[in-house]
Amino acid sequence: MMSLASAAQLRTSVGRKQSRTDVVGGWPVAALSATLDRADPEPTKAGDPVPPGWHWLYFLEATPASGLGPEGHPKVGRFLPDTGLPRRMWAGGRIEFRHPLRVGDPVRRDSEIIAVEPKDGRTGRLVFVTVRHTVSANERVAVVEEHDIVYRQAPLPGDAPPVQQSAPLQSAWRRELVADPVMLFRFSALMFIGHRIHYDIDYCRQEEGYPGLLVHGPLQTVLLLDLCRRHASRPVSKIDYRAIHPVFHFERFSLCGEPSDDGSTAELWTANAAGNYGMRATVCFV
């Protein structure tokens, strides 16, 4: 158990704020479209809309190499708290899409740590940090996101593998693909993600105990939102997503969706090669 003093110290980071500005460029949109194997026309003029979730292409943190940890993440302690735990991963989040971002928009992201919760999990100490991001374009709130980050202990010999949960075998929407190392590299480059679990197979096996490269949580989320673009007749207004189990680069996995009878919502998920959940999400449509 974490001591009360440690928990209290961690919670002093609640309320910490950070702001970044950017301009919505067209090239990152075209590059992500190519990465997802879409045949979208290249956005070439101001005012072209950016798909839901693709705000992650902007506000990138260009940390100097000396400011990176051994796993490739920026070192903690400036904005995100230093939990003392070495592993940091996306756990899930909730995003509300109020207005589309458009090419040429000057944009601002205001971030605030709204919760820090230490817990004891099946594999040891955990700390969950929730950051709220408010993205504004032309002085109007466009996206409100709550991002959950989990910090974990380093893996120990003999640790039990993550519990797998069986996903439904049938769904109205379905797409299968392999997120091979090229896709993972291109996505990491677009998002300026340095975390070695997505491109360094020796690190994955020797340091993290994984059998392969991990498919990014944000990539799975973007792919599920893309599944909605391919099948739904209405744009997504909200998504609530949660990572369940790792998906690896060598396995063919499924993107699945089951819309409600009235078409106002849909349950989405990724399923690994064994038919178990990788990520689960619920979306609401406009």
C-alpha cells in the first residue's frame, strides 16, 4: 500500500495547468489518412475539416533528447507528477467533439490535472492520473477531453499475464487489419511518440516482458473513430474508451462496432487474434 503521505504528496499536483498553441496544418491530416489506408482527398485549403480525434496530431511536445527517460517518454515532474513508478501508459479517456477543427485554424489547448488516484492492483502499485484538455479554435471550445494515464511498477519474473475478456463474435461493422511495424512507426512519428514499446522489439521483450510491439492506445481509438466514419451516417459527438488488453504488431485484429437500434449510439471494440477485447468504447452520434 502507498503511504498516506505519498498519496497526499501526489495529489498536490491536482490543479496543475499547462497551455500550448498551434495552427492546424493540412499535411499531418494527409499523412494520418495515408497511415490508416484511407483514400481521402488531401486537405489543401483553409477551412477543410479535421476528423474527430485527429486533434492529437497537434500540440506535440518536442522534448530534447536529454529530457527523455530510458523508455522514451519525456521525464515526469514538470507537468505530470513523478509517481516513482517506471511504466506509463494510456488507460482510456472521454472526448467530446463540439465543433470540428479546420485547416488553418489557430488553436489553443489548456490542460489541467484534475485527479490523481493511487491504488493497489493485481500486479502491484498503480497510480491513475486524469488530465482534462480543452481545445479551442477561433476563441470557441472545439474539443473537451479527459485523458486517463496509468503508472505501474516494472514487470517482475512470474507476474501473471493480463486477464483476457472474450469479445462478441459478431458485429454489424467489422474491419480486420495487422498494425505492422511500418504502421506503428508512422503513427509514432506523426504523434512524436518516443515510447519504445511501439518500435523497439528488444526493449519490449527484455524490459517490458511483452512478446511483440504494442499497438498504441490512441491508434486503436483513432481506428475505431475511423470505423464510424466508414459506416455511420452521422458524425461522432462523444467517445468513452478504455484499454483492456495489449494488442501486438504480429496479430491480425478486428475493429468492431454495434450501433443501437435508433442509431444514436454504438458500442465499439478491438479484438485480438484470440477474440479477446483490446479496447472497448461507446460513442454517441450527433
